[in-house]
Amino acid sequence: MAQAAAGSSAPRSHTVEFNHGKIARDMAVRRAGKIFMIFAPIVGYFFLWAPIIILIVFSFNASRSVGQWRGFTLEWYSNIFNNIAGSEARFSTSEMLQSFGTSITIAIITTLISTALGTMVGMSLARGNYPGKRIVDNLLFLPVVIPEITQGVSLLIFFNLIFNYLRGNGLNAAPGLGTIIIGHVVFTVSYVAIVVRARFADMNPRIEEAAADLGATPWRTFWRITFPLILPGVISGGLLAFTLSLDDFVVTFFLSGVGSTTLPVFVFGLLRTSVTPEINAISTLILIMSTILIGIAMVLQGRDNIAKTA
């Protein structure tokens, strides 16, 4: 009996069989996946940046035709800054500078309003506890995910209803700088709030609690403790709002009126006739300005992250 029990408790040997065909297929799929993960970003970035690079290169093309390269030149930039337009470029530099000034004015006012509102919204979502907070949180992302064409049409209908009501009461109202600024604030305030809220999420709330324990009022705590800590996020959000407002075309196109032509709308008007090298040069200058502003925002965010990890 003891021998039988010992024999039954002895380990049994099992033969492991491998499906070599399935293993080979799995390894092939893995190798294909690795190759796809390497080339997919390259292809994606190529289709993203290739048109921009071509635009910049042909802004220095000596030929007016975009189909052939005839050498390097700065003539088109010289035409812009010297108020000279070729036979195909039906515009004047003074009109371009006026539209650029309009864009800058709208972008500055939009940035000031959206930065103030976005900072308050971001702070309320990060520190506040009130009924409807989840609804506000969900509504915050709507302007970010809604297509611009939908925003432009909805804002146009909204302002038309208001203007018709005002005209019916004897008040003269028309689209202009005010409608564009309101439209830009509607979608830029969400970007500022998201950036500021993220900065609040990385900030230790015990610092504010310590200031309150030492007798500081909420207002004094905000200006002495909270605001200096969130300032990099506020500046980054403001620069992002400025860039989005400066480059926006769709919303501006629907809400613009007489005397409120911005630079993107001005360039679009030129494209209705033909694509000239001057347009390529203007677009390149806009791209450079936008890149500089985004770069400054990223540098500020980077320094802030370094300061937090130091």
C-alpha cells in the first residue's frame, strides 16, 4: 500500500507540443507590427509637414510658377515690405498691414479676456466644489472637439438673431470686431482653462492651506502664493489663445464685417484669383510668428516642469 501511495504521488512527465506554424505566424505579425510602428509616425509626419515645407521653399522661388524651381530669391518678401505687387498679385502692402493690425488687435483683446476667464474657470474646476461642476467640466471640452465650421455657423446664427432683434427695436448692429472677439473668446477660453487646470493639478494644495493657517486671507493667499505658482501656466495658456486667435480663419470668416478683415481672411481673398509667390511669403511669415509663440509657451512649460522636479 505504501509503495502504491508512493507511486501515485510521484510526478508524472508531460510532453509539451508546440504548434510551430502558429508560432511562426505570431512572430511574423510581431515583426510586421514593429515595422509599422516605426514607419507609421514617419509617414504621418511627412504628410503633415511636407506641404508646409513646400510652401516655405517656394516662397523663395525665383519663378512665379509653383510648378518649377528657377533659383533662390528674396524678391517676394521685398515686394511685401516695399509695397510692390506684381501683375498677378493684386494687393497692396498697406492693405495687408491694415489686416495684420486688425488681427493683432483682435488677438490681444481675445487673449486678455480668455486668459482672465480661463484662469477663473480652471481654478474653479481644480479647487471648487459646487453643484454642476461635472457639467461645466464636460462643457469645457466642447469648443475643443467641435469642428470650427460648426462653431462658425452656430455663432453666425446666434448673432443674426441678436442683430435682427436689435434692428427691430431701432438699434443699428452689424458684424465687426466685436463679434469676432466674442467668437474667438468662445473657443480660446477652453484652451486656457485646460492649461491652467493642469497646472493646478500639479500644485500642492497644502501650500495654500499653510498660508491660511498663518492668517493670510483668501485674496492675499491667491496673489502671494497661488498666482505666482500658476503664472507659467497662465502665460502658456495666454500665448496659446493669442496664436489660435491670430491664425483663425473659419470662425473669423463667418463673423467678420466691413472693416474687420483679418490677415487670414485677407490671404484667402487673394487665393480666389491665383496662388502667387507673395502669398507664399505672407503664409511663411505667419507660420514663423506662430511657431515662435508656441515655442515660447513650450519653453515656459519646460522651465516650470524643471523647477518642479528640482
